[in-house]
Amino acid sequence: MAFNLTHRYGSMDPGGPNADFLALLRELDDRPEDTEHGSVAVTHESEWSLAVSRGGYITFENLEAEGGGERHMDEVPASKILELFRHLADGNLAAIEQEPWLPGY
């Protein structure tokens, strides 16, 4: 399965078997005063995306679908975020769907 990593300042890289999701997540620790660039994301080839902001705020949505089913969770621990990133990279949407998402952003 193909996926992309979106870094804090907007650059994108193709994902691969050795994608460093922890390094991606740690980008949010740098320059906390910069609120404009406050998220990172993993996007699967199916256009499902997990975006994370500081404090463990995570959204799950389909970027191409009208009304992309936006959902969110707050204060998600880093270990759970990394697990969700891996599920998305593997195309395991069913595992992600089972989480306690709240509707909207």
C-alpha cells in the first residue's frame, strides 16, 4: 500500500516500510510558538488521512470525499497515534474505524 507523510512545514514524502512515524510526530515538539504550522499527517493512497496536532488532537477523514466523514479524538497518547499511523500505512481502515471517534473536527 502506498502512503505519504506530510511534514509540519508542508513538505511531503512518500512513505515506505521504514517510515519513521515517531520522527514525524516529534516535529510538533519544535518551536511550540509557531501555531500556524502545527500539524503533521499520514495519508493513504485511498485518500484517508490522519492529521495530528500538538496535545494529541487527531483527525481522521477522507480528503477526496464530499463530506469526508471528518472525525476526531483529543489527548491521544503518542503510542496510540503511532499505532494508528501504522494501521493507515498498512491500509487497515477497519482497525482505525473501531476507535472512539467523535464527529467533526
